[in-house]
Amino acid sequence: MRAWTVASPDDDLRLRDVPEPVLRGGGVLVEVLAAHVPAYTGKVVTGHRGGLPVPLTLGPSCVGRVIEVAPDVFHVAPGDIVVDTALLDAGGGDEILVGWVGLGGSGAGGERTDRMRAQWRDGVFAERALCAKETVVELPGADAYPDPARLAFLPWLCIAASGLHAAGPLAGRDVAVIGATGQLGGAAVLVALAEGAATVTAVGRGQAALDRLAALGPRVRTHRLTGDRATDAAGIGPVDVALDALGATPTPDPTLAAYDSLRGRGTLVLVGGVRQDLAIPYGDLMHRRLTVRGSWMSDNATVSTVWRLVRSGLLDLSAVELLTVGLDRPAAALDLAERTTGLGFVALVP
Ligand SMILES: NC(=O)c1ccc[n+]([C@@H]2O[C@H](COP(=O)([O-])OP(=O)(O)OC[C@H]3O[C@@H](n4cnc5c(N)ncnc54)[C@H](OP(=O)(O)O)[C@@H]3O)[C@@H](O)[C@H]2O)c1
């Protein structure tokens, strides 16, 4: 079959013919219907986001149709439409993302995560994929969904939702999303609106993307980042919940502006790719009873919740611009993905 693979640390992402995946214990064989190509996939391939277990077929998550399951798999069956979340958790902080970079716990990995990555290495940028059963969640009724490729955005919605849920229920609360102009941030805006936030302040740099978010409805406010912490804090808040979904920024200031924008008892959740240390004022956090949380990927229960929001129409995916690519030109696809942010995303339809 055809797949996007990386052969060695200095290799590019290439289309290659690879052997068909062979079903084995704990495995779910899926036909890949569509897979989100994250905006920063090019940086993952060039090693700027940590080491890939090469050689591998790349790709962290997809929506697929189950072809066959191993005899010890009971929660999904052939014909089911499923999401593959990539997250394989052995407990005790040993977690891997199959087909991608990123390790749970301290992020350093160890002997056990090495063994996990040896067993479950290949991702989903391919015609078919063998997924670990723990990474596969059924989407009941999804065979009737009119545009399955759009469902490739579900994993990003679920990551955003897990982050927002770390701050508690959203209904009637004021929420800010920092980096709302990115794909994870845009997903967070959609989830917060669907879950009844009173207002959602979309924060980012790009005016066109902010305008598009504002058009989602009257509960959306926008703030264009100025780079000045005090000005940004005043423009963002006051809010009960701030979710930071920024990519790598040169300073911690936008994240700290989000912290400053919190009301008393508010929560800042970190889900982005910021590689900065945060100087949190001890007395302020204590006296204002603030919470700072981290959130990584999503649990399977959140996948089911988000799917029900989509299936019921509470979360309308028609607001998201879907750009589809095939397997033929991986470099062009990565280019397109990098240029596609805001409420747009690239899905590989193999
Ligand atoms: N916690 C998790 O489980 C999890 C899962 C997936 C991804 N992530 C992380 O989330 C991050 C965002 O992912 P994504 O898919 O949303 O990527 P993306 O679409 O590329 O979005 C990046 C966001 O960061 C902003 N940004 C980048 N550089 C900036 C700068 N110098 N100053 C201010 N804003 C800046 C962008 O603003 P503009 O639109 O103005 O460029 C955009 O809003 C990634 O870095 C990834 O590592 C975390």
C-alpha cells in the first residue's frame, strides 16, 4: 500500500510503497478515511519537535473504518467508523503518540516507552493502518455523517476540549483562547461556544483569522495581541478560564498576559507548544486562588463527548474550512498545512 514515511532522522517525508499492515494481538486494522495534517508537521519531520522513532509511517490521528480486529478486541467491530487518537498509555507516566513525536510524563521517555514505540510505531498517513486498540474510539452513527473528511478535525477538537474541561464546566463562564488563530485554538473556540461559554475571547495576531472567529456569533470577542503584557491582559480579561494554545513563541509574555487576565478563582490551562518558563507570582496565585493546569492530548471519554456535540449539531463543523490532499505530493501537502491556520485545516484523504 502507499504511505507517507520517514526513513531516517535526516530524511524528508516521502511517499513510498510499504507492506500491508498485518493484524496482531491488541490491534485494529482500519481503512484511513481522512487524517488531519497538523500545521507544524514539517517541523516534526525535520526534528524540531523531538525525535521520531524512524523509520516509520508518519501520522498521529485519523478517522477510519474498521476492516478487521484482533480476537482480543471487543469495543469496536468491522464496519465501525472510529477515531484513532494515537495516545497509548502504559500507566505511570509512560505514554507515547503512535506515529508521531511527543512522550508523556517528563517527556524524556525511557526503556518502557522505547519498547512501546518498537511495538506500535507506524502512524496513519497511509491507505490502511494497524492501530493499538487503546487508541481507537467508536463514533456511533458516523457512517451517516455527510462529510467524513471533516471528521478528521475531531482529534484537535478533543485535545482542545480536554484542556477546557480541565478548568471545569464552561457554561455561563467567560473563556479566553490565546492562539485562537491557530488550529488548536480555533478548535477550542468552537468547543467553548458549543459548551455554553458566556463569552469566548479569541486572542491572536492575524486580523483575518480573528475576523473569521468573530463571525461565529455574538458571544465571540477578539483581542489582537500587541506583545505588551499589560495591554494584552487588559484586552483579554477579565475571564474565568484562559486556554493557552500558542505555538512556539519567543517570549512568555502572551501566556503571562492570559494569566494576568484571570478573575479570582480563575484557571489558566496550558495546551500549546510554548517552550518558555513562566514566572508565576506566588502571592498573587495564592491570594486570588488561581489555578494553572496542564493538559496533554485527550482521553477517550472526551472523544465520545465531542462526537456527540458534533452529531447533535451543537458543534457545527461547517464553520471549519476543509482542504483535502491526496498521498501523491507530501511536500506540497506539508506546505499547504503550514499555511493553513485559523478555522482551516488540511486533511489527507488517501
Ligand atoms: N497539549 C497537547 O496535547 C497538544 C496537542 C497538539 C498540539 N499541541 C501544541 O499546540 C500548538 C498549537 O498547535 P496548532 O495546531 O494550533 O498550530 P498552529 O495552527 O500552527 O497555531 C499556532 C498558534 O500560535 C500562534 N503563534 C505562533 N508563533 C507566535 C508568536 N511568535 N507570537 C504569537 N503567537 C504565535 C499562531 O498565531 P498566528 O496565527 O498569528 O501565526 C497560532 O495562533 C503546537 O505548537 C503544538 O505543539 C499540543
